[in-house]
Amino acid sequence: MIYLGAKQNSLEKIEAYEQKFADLVGSKYAIAVSSGTMADTVAMAVMKAQNPDKKKVLVPALTFVAQINSIMYNGLTPVFYDVLTEDIPDDILCIFPVHLLGMPAQIPKTTVPIIEDTCEALGSMADGKYLGTIGDMGTYSTYVAHTISTGEGGMIVTNNKEKADLARRLRNHSSQGGDITERFKFDHIGFNGKMSIESAENGLAALDNAEEVFQKRNDNYLYLGGGQFEGERIVPHALPVQRDNRDEFMHELQAKGIDSRRLFSCVPVEEEAYAFMGYKKGDFPQSEHISNKGLYVPCHEALTKEELDTIKEAIA
């Protein structure tokens, strides 16, 4: 094939990366995109396209804002929860739990479709299955700070061929693109969300030692005092910690040479950008409690024994 573009014949590297990723997590299909945010956004667009009459998405109040934004980019309405229950309203388009910092979120048994935001949990498992493969779709981030990095990138996984085919189109402006004469015909509002070839090349290399990275992070997590249940494997983005004097404690960690970050906020209550939704302090007590006291510290695979001991002593 003589391609129109000099690099088009390298697109097979993206397909190879997708297949390698799917094989790793045990999913039938994987769709590479430009970021974890784009993975959330495209997966949500798939749900919207397949169920156009439903507009509400059930989502945790405690999360990173990109998850909420992906709902709003699609013209949908986030319905926040503090603690997820089995009582799911009939008018919900989908449930959108998040596995923050690699910790398994509750996945309810329901007929309502589920997208798992697994952007910070690649490698974590529950009941012997990779997080992201339990619901109808799963999303991952391969940003430089995450477990497996392509520099910048994301992935969507699913076992449903119709969802996979639609996601592939939606990441490319929703180009129908089957027959050569159909490539500039569009039947949905899509996105410019394709992964770069360079990122796919990084991903192919990074997946070669993925299990080693997963196990090392899990070992560090357990060494630092983390817990897990039978059938679980926690592969943390970082180690969550709670302190009443959180901000003061973070400065103490900094003085000891330990980096830390505040845990994500209770978005509808604490972030100014979402004040128009009308939520108020006290609406999500558990999420607000964790937001006000939570932080996280390093737990990655490159930490030395000496560094781990320093962290362990500091958070004891």
C-alpha cells in the first residue's frame, strides 16, 4: 500500500499496542486514545450514543475533576453520590465509579451500564480480575505519573464489539471510515482523541515489564502498611494517608524530603467551577471528610529500601 502520509504505515504500532494491552488485562478489545481524560470522554460518548434518551450519570463526589468534565463535555448531567448503594434510579444512563489511587471501588450488581474509571489503577485486581474489566467499559491513563507511562495517553477496554467499534470512530471525529469513500462522513459528534504513534511505541516498550512494575508497587504498598483482601492486588498510583492536621503534616513530610499531595476534593461542594450546581457543605459528609484529611505519598517501583523506610517511619 502506498499511503497518503509518510507515517500512516506505522499505524500498525498503535494496533499492536492495543492488542498487547488487551491481552495484559484480559479484555477482548482495547482502544488507544490521547489521554485518560479522552478515554473517559469517548467511553461516555459511546454510552450516550447507544442510549440517547438518558442524560444522567451516577458518579462519586470525591474524584479528580477530569472524570466529571468528561460527563459535561458530552452534554450530560452528573448525579453525585457519597456512598454507592444498590438502589439505582431508572433514569440513569450509566454508573461511573472511580478506582482512586489504585484502590478498588464498589461495583454494584445492576443492569445499568458501568464505566470504570481506572486511570489510577492499572494493574490492580479484585476477585481475580483486572480493574477496568469488571463493568461494561474501563478507562485507563498512561500519563507520565501513572503506573505504566506512554508520556501522555489513555486506553478504553471492553468485551463488547459494538462499543469498541463505536469508540474507535468517536476518537477520530466519528468518521465512519469503513469503505474508503466513507472516511469523511460523520454520524455522531466525535473527538480528536487519537493516540500518537510515538506514544504507542512507548507503550509497547513499557508493557514488556508491566507485571514486574505491578508487583513491585504492590510490595511497596504492603510494606508501607496498606491492606488488601483475598483476590485483590492493589497497584497504587500513590499511598493514601489521612491526618486531622493534613496541611501541617504535609509540610512536615516536605521537611523530611518526602513529596506529598492533597487528595482530590469533593468536587460539587469544594470546587468553584461547579458551584453553579447548587450543592452545599454537608451534602456529601464522607467525601468531604476524606477530602479535608486525605493526602498521598510515594509508593512507586523506583523507591529504594532506605526511601521506603523513611516514608514508613514518617507516616507511622
